[in-house]
Amino acid sequence: MSAYYQFIDRHIDEQGVVTATYRSTQHAQGAWNPHEQHMAPASGIIAAELEQFQPREGMRIGRISFDIFGLIAAGEFSITTRVIRPGKTIELIESTMQANNKTCIVARVWRMCTSDSSEIAGLEDQPVTHPDQLPLWEGMTRWPGGYIQSLIVKVDPNHRAGHGIVWLSNEKAMVEGQEKSDFVHLMGMVDTANGTAVRQEDPFTWSFPNLDLQIHLYRYPSGRWLGLETVQQYGTDGIGLTSAILHDIHGPFGRSEQILTLRKMG
């Protein structure tokens, strides 16, 4: 199988609400439990539904907010997408992913009008070394699961616990038999940031799953490589934060944040 998901069905009701049904493959398998999906491809398939939902010329996604309700069960699931705040220049769209009759993820997107702001454009985030100039990295292989095994990973030599730059790509389709856009390809790897610069020498002494994934896009990305310039911070009361500047091969394009629950294992 060369894809993370298999398409089953799509239904559009009289109000324009779209419900799509998929089945996950071994390549979407998570790192914490063998019977769950990894959040990265799960967020990618949701991003695919959001991107194709009632597209409008002159508007694009500016923010995606994913809230994780619990374990993302492997196997068959549905994604239901609707407009919850319509507007001519700004609209809020929601996708809900359900498996085994339980809500797994709720995602909300602000789709915003675009205009030429080049005369005032400016970025503080700086470009990082291009992936073509970096070596392959085996550091991610300490994590189990089919999703991690699907990745091609390169690392900056200054990488360390708690901070580092890695580049990710993969050769899998998001959905079997369907071409995926660069946007879906890249969004389907952003959640991986939480495992790229782990603060612990042994990442299995404490678990640190994220409860959300927030992505802000000041530029619409392109290309097949995702650069994650990641900082991971742990507080003293069982809560942490993984933050990343997001890069494609053209430079930085946005930022992500993931709130973490820190729990001692064993």
C-alpha cells in the first residue's frame, strides 16, 4: 500500500455539509499505540477535505486549529465539513473527524481574502539550510509506527535536545489513487514537530502527547520538503509546549504550536 488512506465514500447534504469516509492504512499508524493513527497524516487528510471544500477564488487558508479529543482510532472513519461563519472576505470552516462513533479531532479554518501587500511585506523568521545540503538522519527511527517509517528525514548539524532543525518528506499519497497538493503534503507532516527535538535523552520515560495543533500561515507553502525549526519546552507542573517555525524550500511560511501533557511512564 503506497498511501496513508483509502477513500470509501462522500456525501453532500441539502445544506452543503460534506461527509467523507476513509480507511487508514498501516502507513498512518501512530507512535504511542499500534491501534491508533498518528496525528500528522490525520491532520493531513482533514486538511485535504478543508482545502477542497467550496473553494473560492481570491481566498486561502490562513489558520488551521486542530483540537484532539482522544485516541485517533485506526480503521474506518468519517470527516464532516461545514461552514460555521460565512462571509464575503473571511469565513470559518469546521471539520469533525469521527471513528467508532466518537469524535477524534475537531479542526477549524479561517479562510481569508488575499490582496497584494508586497509594498509592506517583511518577515522576521529567517531561512535555514536547504535540505539538499544536509545529511539523512536516523534519529526519528527510535519512534515506532508506520507513519514514522514512511518519512525521509534530514537534520541540521546543530540539532540538540530541545531545539533543532529537521527537514521531512515522504513518497506516500495521502489517499490511494489520488494526487495530493503540496499544501496537503506539507500539512500532513507538521504534527511531527513534537518528536523532532525531544528534551529527554530517553523519550519513553515521560510521555508528552499534544492536545492540539495550531498552524498559522503567512504564506501559502509549496514543494515537497517541510522544514521544522523546533523548540520544545517543559514546565514544572506537567504541561509543555512544542513550537516550530515552518519552512518550505523557498523559505519560512508560518508557525505551529502544540500544547503538551507531560506524564511519567511506568
